[in-house]
Amino acid sequence: MAKKKEKKAGKRMKKGELSDKLMNLFREKSTETLSTKHIFSELQLTTHPLKMLCMDILSDMLEDDYLTEVDKGKYKLNDHGTVLVGTFQRKSNGKNSFIPEGGGEPIFVAERNSAHAMNNDKVKIAFYAKRKKRDAEGEVIEILERANDTMVGTLEISRSYAFLVTENRTLANDIFIPKDKLKGGKNGDKAVVKIIEWPDKAKNPIGQVIDILGKSGDNTTEMHAILAEFGLPYVYPKAVETAADKVPAEISDEEIARREDFRKVTTFTIDPKDAKDFDDALSIRKLKEGLWEVGVHIADVTHYVKEGGIIDKEAEKRATSVYLVDRTIPMLPERLCNFICSLRPNEEKLAFSVIFDITEKGEVRDSRVVHTVIKSDRRFTYEEAQEIIETKKGDFKDEVLMLDTIAKALRDKRFVAGAINFDRYEVKFEIDEKGKPVSVYFKVSKDANKLVEEFMLLANRTVAERIGKVGKGKKAKVLPYRIHDLPDPEKLDNLAQFIARFGYKLRTSGTKTDVSKSINHLLDDIQGKKEENLIETVSIRAMQKARYSVHNIGHYGLAFDYYTHFTSPIRRFPDMMVHRLVTRYLSGGRTASETKYEDLCVHSSSMEQIAANAERASIKYKQVEFMSERLGQTYDGVISGVTEWGLYVELNENKCEGMIPIRDLDDDYYEFDEKNYCLRGRRKNRTYSLGDVITIKVARANIEKKQLDFALVE
């Protein structure tokens, strides 16, 4: 009787269902060779149609390279490269993914196969061979390295137990905290919690409080919470500050004698109005008609920070200063970055300089890289320097105007060579003394900013060429380069298809310069058009990210074959590395260890990315805080992102970005068209596309989650 029933059930088995059963069978017996007879019996395939269907699927699996036919009618799971190492990315909806080391497509890891790995953990997975038309899938078999076992959130304490409710969307469940592990935390406090265990069968991890940040909603608490969430330090270690206090500020006569003396040459700094750490200064003097000596003077940080010392180790760990909306978390102790190393006006300072003999047309006749002593005559803000450029009046006007003339010539040369011109504005907040955002303004790059930028680019490039450019058959010494790869061809094709809808064209093949000139042409064409910001955003997404490496491939975006970071050692560790190596090589030293410096490059690139993410999170927090006082107000905006869960909209007036959740688009069933960046209604065919102009009302502002919800105004 039972057999009959089974046959009946067998008849109804669909191809997909049987396919899943076969895949599971081979995964369970991944080391065994299975004969067709064994497979039929294991899966109780008793009817002829089912056996034929099974053979059909087996032949698909062979073709997909999922199985190997060991012998006639005997199959084994194809386990080549079955174990992979990479990064685990956790999602609160259980759709976790694994990013293989060295790149490659993400692999789906179901929650049941995650072994409780945490976000960004380095893990080893068993990779189930990929079937056509199916997502690749894997299972965590070992956690190699915890990325971060601390989480930030708000304490919820009841009489008998406590939880940490996390804000970031990586944990599906809150963290359970035993009452004796609260460290004095109170209900509603923001806290940093360390996960101490996550029992196999338990839904919730168990944690203990390691730091109380303060009351939720308080500005400093929230800024520290953002830093802690990204694993960035929010306090400076006392021992490092004590070491910095012992660094002498005086410059000895012997030290001055070892250096080129620029104290009597006109020198000034140009920086943002709120800057305290002046990394760079410019000097200029006339050599003869049409030829000028321009000095790019950079704070000589490594003269004071000795390699391997306590200050150096802290700088290496941090790798960069972090710029949040309302504060800077410096890489170096304040005494060094704002006082001893900072090139402050009317003070004698040690510098590492690149000196150019250069014409008014931006032709470099000669250059040298030397240690110097300087004395800045004036500290300009960008606004003051800009006013001199515009009005042709003010302190040192001749010098400023000549530097501006040379900078413009250098800039033109760069674009002729194929550099890409992304001229983005930055959104800034005016903040009151309590850290509350009172208004929004846009920081635009003007001539004064570009003047400084051009000379910094020239200095960075010159230093990279000095070390990296060697004769045929010679091997260059090890140096950290700032490299930028060519755009991803597939992303370029997508960009070309996307902009075609607005009537623009883009070259996606040809030489490097052909493509970059075509991108520049596009960026010129969209200037002032309503789709400008949008197309620029999509273009930037098609670009690779610049990073540090000792393996030089050039910098595509700047159109330089050699480029490094030399000009900001107060706020970037790679610049400190470059200063040390260049000093060593100029005095005839041997090349450094490639592996050591490549590891430091990888670390610096990764810290730079984390710092940028934290900065974005702080801006997002202020945007939500700013808009929370404008609930119910109506704004015009542009659709800035399209996803399967809703539409992102950027407001024209203040560039704040929020989302219209797909559940609120209730006039139809909307489907996400990834290729065309749009949501399309199934019945009425109404389409919402990236770049569409749209009117919204501010519906909800969740400061905790940094989420802004908009509602559509028809």
C-alpha cells in the first residue's frame, strides 16, 4: 500500500524539486562516488519517468561541472577548490554572503550554514559547486579571524534581564546581557558590548558591556557610537599623549645646518578656515624672466615620530585621521599635529620639500626633493586666497596670482593627458555649540582649492617618479604608490547604456586616453543639467577605487604613470611611510621589504575605507537629525537610487537623502529592473527611474537607525 502511495507522489515530483534532492544528496555524501542504482534507491525513484528525469538532471549537473563521472554511471561531487577563504558579510534578513579573497562573485550563505560568523569575519567556507541559473551557495566551516566582536547599541534593561538593541542591520537578533555584565549601564544608555559566546542552538548571542558611551541622543555619545560601530578609536591613549608631550619643539642649529634654508623665501599656507593642522606650505621666488622656483613644503613628521616608537605604532594602527561632521579624530597626538609639526605662520618649521624650477606655462625644468627649514609668512584661508585671485588685490597678491597662473597651466596639461574631472561639491552642516545642525551649505572647489591641489599632485607625482622611474633592466626600490585601475569594462558598458536614455554617448573601448576623454566630454555635457549629479554619481560608481600598493599600475583618474601620497603626513600614514623610504633612498639606503610595505598598504587602504564610511554615517546622522524637525514638509528631489526595497530620493534644496519604501508605493505591484535602474508597475506600467524628478513629503525620521522615510506627493 505504502509503495503505491509513493509512486503516486513520485509522479508529481517536478524537475526543480528533484534537482534540489540530488544536490543535497551529493553534498551529504561529498566524498563518496554514487552509482545511478544507489541514487534511485536513496531518493526512492521507482517510476520510469522519474528515473529518466533523474538521468536528465545528472547530465545537466555534469555539464555544469557540478559533478564528475568517475566511471560509467558513477558520479561524484566535483570538489575542485571546494574550500575558499574570504570575508563573511552578515545581513539581518539572513541573506548573508561570502566575498572570496582575491575577488570574485559573492556566494550566498544561509543563516543555518553561517556557524554564527559575524560581519566581516575572515572565514573558510565549503563551496557548493555552482549550478547554472542558481545562486552559488556555501557553508562556513571555520572562523579564521574575528573582525570585530564588539557591537554598539542601546541598552534595554528590565527587572530580570537586559539586551543590547543594535542599530546596524547586520544582526538579526539582539544581544542578551546577564545583569552582572552591565558595568553600571542604565536603560537607554548607548553602550559597546563584546560578544562572549553564542551557543550553538541559541538565537541570541551573549555579551558583556565593555564601555558606556553616554545617553542616547546626546551629540558626543552619538559621534562616539559611530566611531565604535566602525571599530575606530574614540579616545586617544594616555601613554601616547604622554610620549608626545616629551617630544622637544626646539630646532637645533645642527639640524638647521643639515637642511636647505628657505626661511627668507616668501612662503604661505592655504587651508580651510577651521583647519589647525597645516600639512603643506608653498614658497615662490623669481629665478629669471619666465622662470620661477616653487617650493612645495610638507611637514617633516617623521623627523619627530620615530619608526617603531609608541606614537608611530598608534599612527600605523589608525592609518588616517577621521573627519566626522563636527570633529576630527587625529591620527597623531594633538601636540604633534596642531603644534610641533603644523606649519604655523611666523614659526620656524622643519619640512620635507619638493622644489621646482617651473615656467609660467607649467613646464618643469628641474626638480629636487630635499629636507628644509621654512618660516611661513602668512596663513590664508581658501576664501582669502580666492578673493585675491578674483580681485587681484591683497597680501602677496603677485605671488598668489603667479601660483594660480602656473596651477591652471598644470591643470590644463593634466586634462590633455586624459585626467578625469570629477568636480564634486561637498555637503556641510553649520552646527551650533550643542552639535545640532542648524543649516546646510555646499562646499564647492574654487580656484584657490585647485591651486593647492595642483601643486600637491605635482609633488606627489614627482616623488613617485624619482623613486619608481628607473632605467631599462633596473628594478625600482620599494615604495607605496597610490594606484587607480581602469574602469570595470562591464560597468562602463552599463554606464553607456544608462546615459543613452538621456541622449548621451560614451566610448567604452579604445586607448586609456580615448575612454577618459570621452568621460570628460560627458561630464562637460551634463554641467548645469538636471541629470548632472545623477550621471556623475553613476559614472563614479563605474570607476574603481584608488588604493595603496607597492605594485605600481599608475593612476588612471589622474592620468599619471607614477603617483604616491607624500603631501599629508600629519593625517595619513602612507605619507609617513613614503617620507621614511624617500629619506632612506636619497641617502643611498637599500630597498625595503616588499611584503612588509604591501601589508601596510593593504591595511591603510582598508582603514581609509572605514574612515570614509564613518564620515558618511555621521553626515547621514546629521541629515536625519536636521530633517526630523521638518516632518510633513514638502520638497522637490531626484531619484538617486533604485532598489528592490524602495526608491532613494535626494532633495534639491539640501541634498539630504531619504527613502520611499516600496510598501508605500501601493497603487500597483512594482518590480525592480536592475539593468535599467527602475521600478516598473506590473499593471499600470508606471515607471520610477534613476534621475526622475519627484516631489516628496518628509514622513518619518529615525535618528537611531539614521533612516529618513519620504512619502510620494502625487
